[in-house]
Amino acid sequence: MSFNFRKSIKFGPGRLTFSKSGVSYSIGTKGARITTGPRGTYVTLGLHGLYYRQRITSTIKYRPPTVPGYDELTEPLLHTITSEAIDQLTDSDSKAFVEELNAKTNRISYFRWFCLFPATLFLICLFVYFSQDSYTEEKTTYFIAVDSLNKVNVRQNPNKNGNIIGSADNKQYYAIIDTLGKGWSKIKFGDTVGYIAKQYSRIDSIKTPIHTYARFETNKRDLISLSIIGAAFFIYIGIVFYKQDKQRLLVEIYYEIDDHIKEVYDKFLRNFTELLASQKVWQYLHAERTSDYKHHAGAGKLITRISIKRVSTNHKPAPFFRTNIPVPNIKLRNSDLYFFPERLIIKRDKQFAAIFYKHLRIDCADIIFIEDEPVASDAQVVDYTWRFLNKNGTPDRRFNNNRRLPKCLYSQYHINSGTGVNEIITTSKQGAFNEFAHIVKAIAKLQQYYAAH
């Protein structure tokens, strides 16, 4: 049996109440009172058994669960997670390299402008011209038209004494069967045949389209000839302009790799490949602090994320980029990250930036993420919560669609630099990018050592 205690005494203009939950004080008249106590301040209105109660303030503070790396005092309410403008990201050691890279990649392509586009225009013109109609095949049908203001007799035999089988009005038309030389025409009259005098009729005709032929059906030789000439011409100038583009736009980076460096770089590539083993990889776009924990499954921060478009162990930054090593690549929403042996190259549209690893950081952290999407098979579920929560963590039964949500242990990687690089990726597989981050850090320390000596 539970123990309850409640005692109320008059104290000044109101009443002081002692109970198991604490001390409260109320003031007012019958049917309208204000009460303040350990559970907050309430207004109570009503008479004769019907009451309305509304809480004004609450003294109970509900705190969100601790999120690793989340600083409530310094984190802005809403911010976009993205790097600075591309022209601000390059470090001082890479400026000359990036200037040459941007200068070459921003030149116009002769092959594209003087071969590919004209060839496309030529094909469109060829298609439009030979798709047009050349001529239409027609069938001519002859018939008898009555040409008399009065009714004309239609006879059974081709003479004036033949039996009359009917009459025809002016401008009536009949299918012609034969024209006789004695002044009569044989026609189809209803279900039978009859004869009508030529002096009261005339022969007329109508043309019916049978088939319309396009130019590519009637001028096949011209089409084949123009196609061969055009193909030969554009193949020739395409080869010429492609060779010129290769000379003008070619960017070459070749590395001399001895056995020791090769061992380190093989480990570099092997550790990057671990990222491919994660079933899901996301990019963070926006982060927003929230105090509405009740309606957001108890989360203290709302994250907008998207799946990363591409993770590749070898993808070149430009068509005329040549190197003797594989180049790992992560394609984000508006940027491409290329991890070279000594530096990170970032591509956005047609602009490049580069940062030596000594100026770059990849911060690793394990985070608890409340997942509302299907859980990846390699994700580790550490707990569960509810889409809508009560203060004590139990599900709010007022919501019919109150789903049970898993709390997943993910790995978060913050790629940042003092020049303005700021990208966050998350993996469903725990520690999928840890080893790669560690080897980048080791390369950074080596670069700092050589810079100091």
C-alpha cells in the first residue's frame, strides 16, 4: 500500500499545502485559483464539478541525451555544414599547383566546340531534311455525275426504249462500270446495274492518297553519300582537335615510388577501401539544435543528411588528367574529394583547391543516431526510443503512429582545415574510415617534420 500525505493551511491571502511531492501555494477564489509548486504553476477554473486546468510554467527540466561532440554552449541553433568558397580553400603550399590546374581545366575544349557540337548540328539537319515528305502516291477513282436540272431516267438497257428502273437527280454520283460508244454509260445503281444517257451526265474523278514517301525513302543514295562524307569529315577534325586538347589541357602528376613509399601508399589505398565496406555512407548538410525533445524522439539535434553519391578507389579529377597512381575519390553533393599521396584536391564545378595533409584534419567520433530509415545490416543498434516521448522516456500513447526507433552507433568523420574545409560524413559500419584518418594524420606529421627541418 502506498503512503500519501496532504495537509492544507491558510497562509496570508492564500493557502499553503504540504504533500508527499512537496510544498505548494495557491491563491484565488472559489472557481478560479492559481497554484505554484514543485510541478510548476497552474491556473484552475471551474464550478460544480467541471474544471479546466492549464500549466503556465514548469520547474521540471527535461535534458536531451548527451551526443558526443555536441557542445550546447557553442553550437549555433541552425547551420549549414559545407566548406567555404572554393577559391578560399587552397593552402599557401598549393597555390602555384592549383593556379596551373585551374588555368588548364578552364580552357575551352576545341574538340567539344569545333567538332562535337557541329557534328550534332549536322546530324539534326540531316534528320530534319530527310524526314520531310518527298511525294504522295495517289489512286484515281472515276464516277458518273448527273448533270441535268430535271430527273434523269436510269434504264435497264442502253436504249431509249429500255425499261426504267429508277431516276437520278442533279449532281448525284454513281460508280462507273463502263462507258459505251453509243451514248450510254453503264453505272452501279443500288444493288443492280443500269444505264444513263451521256448527254445528261459527265465523267468525273477523285484522287485518294495511298502512301506518302519521305526523302530518306526516295533519296537513299543522297542520304548515304552525305552520311559517309559527314562522318569522314568529323572523324578527321575530331582527331585533330582531340590531339590539340590533349596538349593544351593535359595535367600530369607522376610519383617516384620506392619500395618503402609503395608499402605506405598500398596501406593508404587499402585503408580507404574500408569505406566501401560500409553499407551506407552519408553526408551531413544541415544541423539544427532543438528543445522540442518530446516530438523528436528525445534528440537534441536535428540532422539533414543525404547518401554520398560515389566512393571510388580510382577516379581522375579531369578528362586530361594523367598520373601513375590510383586516386581515391568521394563525391559529395556539391564537391569532389580526391585523396592524393601528399594532399587533398577538392573540385567544385570546374574549379579546384588543394590542401596538404599537414593542414588537414579528419576528426573521428562514435555517435548515437536515432534512425528513422531502414537500418543497415552492418549497423550496431544499442538501444531503442519512441518517435513521441513522455518525460520519463515512455511512449506517448496519444499518437497512433508512434513508432519505435532504433538508436544506432555510427562513426562520424569531420574533414576540416584552417582554410575553410568543413565536411562531415557518417558511416553505418563502425570505424570504417578510422584507419584511413590515422594514416592521413601520420602523413601530416611527416610533412610537418620535413617542413621544420
